[in-house]
Amino acid sequence: MLDQLTLYPIADDVLLAPGGKVVVRTYGVAPADGAVSYRTWITGIRDQPRYWHWGRYEDAESGHRRVLEWLTGRGPQPDTLHAKQTLG
């Protein structure tokens, strides 16, 4: 499945926290014959990955910044309507 997807990097950030590092990545994701969707993934926080869906490239850029602001305590958590939490 992953070999049939194309990833378009938009932004990658690493935050150093007392418990370790938190990685925030935003990509465009497209199947070989489909439209691009946009996602921001967080790893290294609360022992569970988290991700957000964005509708457009511009939303993904500003969403990535909002996620960083939330993680650094400078803003609220981004819209939970788009947030997904993966339970491991």
C-alpha cells in the first residue's frame, strides 16, 4: 500500500521536551491515481501518534503552525473535528 502512495513534504519540525523529542510532520499524500490529501502527524507525545486532516495545501501550512503553537503552549489545540487519535 505505501509503495502506491506519493508523499509531498510540506513541513517537518522536532521539538525537544523533558520526556524526549516530539516530531511534527505535515505531508500531502496521494495514491498513484488520486487527489492529494493533507495530514499533520505528531509522534513522541502522550505515547500515541496523533494526526490532523487538512483540505488544502494552505490549510496544511497554517495547520502545521497551529499544531506547533499548541505544543509549545502559545495557542489552543487545533480544531478537533479534523484531529484523529490512534489508539495503540
